[in-house]
Amino acid sequence: MSAFDIYCQLDGMLSGSVFCDEPMARYTSFRIGGPAALFIECATVSDITRTLEVVRQNDMPWMVVGKGSNLLVSDDGFNGAVISLGSEFKKFAFPDREQDENLLVAGAGAILSNLVQAAFKNGYSGFEFAVGIPGTLGGALFMNAGSANEWIGSIVDWVTVFSPESGLKRYRGEELDWGYRHSGIRHDEIVLECGLRITPGHTGQIRARMEASLKRRRKTQPLTLPSAGSVFRNPEGDSAGRIIEELGFKGYKVGGAEVSSLHANFIVNTGNAKAWDVVEIITQIRKRVKEEYDRELQPEIRFVGFPL
């Protein structure tokens, strides 16, 4: 069955929307990427269930995308189904002040920056470290996003996921294998909702911590240009940015892609970058690091639609 046939089968069956040949450049922070065969916005759990039943029956590959903040999608696109979490998964609620448990319950589709600002406005502390981190809550949980010293996994009380094989499942925070850019959530599990531990705080102190954190990010990261965040994982006991800078790659360009002059572990889109421009830079950096230091830098970003 073709992508169009699957589109016809899903269209009208879901509360959300279905699109054919949807440009992925619209859905990645890199602003790079060709079309997805299908782009499906699932508004409810039922939408997810029905979508996965249809695409798996037709052996179509699928993936979930939030704000695409760590993705590099091929210029040829993705010959599969991209699932995005819609309206029901963008909601969040703060606890009643009289409750004993201070849990922020939020859908995985909620934008992380919105949660940070809402926590501040409601006088809750615990989220300050996440200011300036792009993407959705679901992506942040899957990657255990955070700063050099704080990670979102440290405030997770529980996470609800959906698996095509086993349906809905809830993990306690301590059950997951939190680590550097790792949560233990499987690739075939879709994060739906979570409970995050927060504490009432003084808004002035919360603001000060947020401003300090954002100031550090603005000083060290190229936040004004499209990128996918850190390109490489930091080697144990070292910094990928330091290694790349030492080799003179700051400002190195291929087509419209460039190694940031502010932080060498960021590749930015200067306006018209292609996915293969980024891949070429990554290839050259890995080659030089191997030659000079006999070390293998491991990419942190996900490559979508590229030949294996």
C-alpha cells in the first residue's frame, strides 16, 4: 500500500491531522530536511493506537518528533510516517497549593520553554536549569536533557509511555536508567505524560537563577541561528567542543552549514544549508579527531532518512 493509500485510510479516522509529503524542514530546529511520506498529528491516545495499527500493518517505518531539536533529516526526506503529539498532549497543570505532593503533571507535547515560564509565574522552583533548552517535554525526557550539572531525570516522579506491543505503561522515576543523554525509555515507546517534582519558591530567587542560566547559554551557545544543539556527545572526562576547537574547526564551512564560532560543538544553518553539508562537516571532524587523538566522537543528534 502506498503512502497515499495509507493517508486515505487514516484521513477522517483521527481527531488530528494527516499530511502527505510534508517538508520536515518545518519541524526541525535545524530548518533542514526533505518531505516525510506521511506526517500525522495525533491529538489523542486513540489517534496514536489507530495510526500505529495502520502503519505497522503496512510495514511503514515510523518515528515520533517533538520540535525536532536534535534531528538531522535527509534532503531526500523520510519514507515513513512521522508522528507528532497534538492538543491533548500539550496540556499541563500545577498542583493545588494545599496538596502534599508538589507535582507538575504535563503532556509530552508541551513545549519545555512554556513549562519553565509557567513554573516561574506560578512561583515554583525546580525548572530553572531548563531555561533556554529547546524542544518538547517528551524529547527532553527521552534524552534526559539538562545542563552540565542538572538533568530533567532528577525531578521525574513518573512517566507514562505507549508501546505498540504492550500499550500503556507507567514508569516510576527511579525505575528508569537515567544517564548522560539517556533515560532508558525504549525507542519503540512513545512518551505521553509525566509528573515532575517541583517546590514552591521565591519568585525573585527563581528569576535570578533563570537569568543566570540563560546568560550562560547566550554567552556560550549560538542561540540566534538554527542548529540541532550539541552535535557530539562529550567524551568521558573531556569536552567535544574543546577538542573540536583545538583542531581549528571554528568557522569551518561546507555550503550553508558552519561550525559555530561561539561553540565548536554546534553546527549552524547560516541560511541555506543542506543535510549533506552538515554530514560532510561531521565526517571531517570525526576523521580529524580520530587521526589526531585516536578517539571516536559519537554524534548526539539523530540522523533520519539517510542510507544505513
